[in-house]
Amino acid sequence: MPGTNPRELGLLADCESCFGLCCVALPFSASADFAADKDAGQPCHHLRDDFRCSIHDRLRQSGFAGCTVFDCFGAGQKVSQVTFEGTSWREAPGTARRMYSVFPVVRQLHELLWYLAEALALDAARPVHAELAEAIAATERLTLRSAGELEKIDVEAERVRVNTLLLRVSELVRAGRAGKDHRGADLIGARLSGADLRAASLRGAYLIGADLRGADLRQADLIGADLRGADLSGADLDGALFLTQPQLDSARGDRETRLPAALTRPAHWSAPQRPSRPRAGGGRRSRGAGRRR
């Protein structure tokens, strides 16, 4: 049976083994998250000759907060060292277009591997452990295909296939807890301080700028939830399902926020804030778009 350790599975980014692919392959537009425009395939002007970022230690202060919430889940080194066998786009310019095309594909496959590995480590998911192990092996085999084969993979079809299994895992873990169903809900700016969201389904929910201070999110399914700017100060996320580091990095929190063991407290999170009286209701300040999952 495959292991579940993200490091052993190669799902932790190793920038020293990557050719700066996230700084070249992906586009971004001048906004609150990025201080400038950049087209896909165009190297960021902060990318050095050794493929390192010249402002890595001050990205937020320099207007590139968006870079701090991106995680390739180890796809960068996989594409750089395995798919293209350690030959960079600078050494072989003719491979650049294909390398940039393959990187997002492998990144999405590695994200699926992250979710599958997490699910396989859950005792409550034992009824589907064999299926999870098979899915991990099949997805890993996809990531090892040639560049030409990777370009042809229908990633959306793979997401649907894996998501069906992850939904089953979510149901098994949350069984009997009767958590609230907020799947795909528009909760932008919602006042959910102190809310009981234990075992809730928040899959694909829009929680941008939501007040989740002191909320109970244990065993809540957070796959695909948009937590940008959400305040998680004092919230309990212990055992939250399918929560990723980029989601945490995009939110706000403090030292009192309880996190799943596999994730780390973002460096930009503040010290504990003074307790505040929970505000009732689920009001919001603005409306969001349609459902994501």
C-alpha cells in the first residue's frame, strides 16, 4: 500500500530542484496580490539566473502576496528533474513551451495526490482504503508519463474521478455528526464568529473575508473553500478535511488557531487577538459568484 507522508510522496515543494517554473509558466495581473503584470511563459523580473527569487524574503512587503499563497505540491521538481531529466528551459529553449504546458497539469495531479494521501491516513476511511491506494498509484503513474502524454491528459476527468472517492471519504469521516451543508455557499464576509461548523460541508464555499474567529471547524470538509482574507483567529481546525497550506496562507489567524498536524502556521499570522463577543447570524457584505465544486 502506498505511503501517506507528503515528503515521501514528493508533494512538498523543493524550489532548489526546480527551474523556477511557477515564476515563468504562470501569468498574473497587477492587483492587490501582484505588483505588476506578467504573461504566461514570461520570466518574472525578480527571477535570478539561479532560478531563485530575489525578493523571496520580502514578497508581501513588495506587493507580491499572491506568490506567498501558491504551492506547486512538488510539481516543480517533478517536471524539472523527472519529466525533463534536469535540463532547464534556459539550457534547451526549444523545450520551454512544452515544459510550461506540462507544469500546471502535474501540479493539479499532485494536488489530487495530496488529498488522496490525507484520506488514506484516516481510520474512518478504512472501507475505501483499497480504492484510495489504487487511486494514488494510478495518479502517480500519470505524473510519470512523458511530456507529450502529460499534455493530453484530461485533468478535469481525473478530478471528477478522484472527487467521487473523496466525497465518500468525507461522508465516512463526518457520519453521525449532522454537520451543516454549506457546499458551494456564498459566505463572503459572513459573520460566523464562534459558529459551530464541526463536520460541516464547506466544499467550494466562498469564505472570502469571513469572520470565523473562534469557530469550531473540526472535521469540516474544506476542499476547494476560498479562505482569502478570512479571519481564523482562535478557530479550531484540528482534523479539518482536505485543508491545504495555500488556503491557510491566504487567510488570517493567530497563535490560538488550532491547525491539522500536517500544516504549518503562516509566518504572517498575528499574535492572539483579544477575545470578542461572537456575532450572531450569517450576514455578508457582498455577493459572490457561482459554485466551484
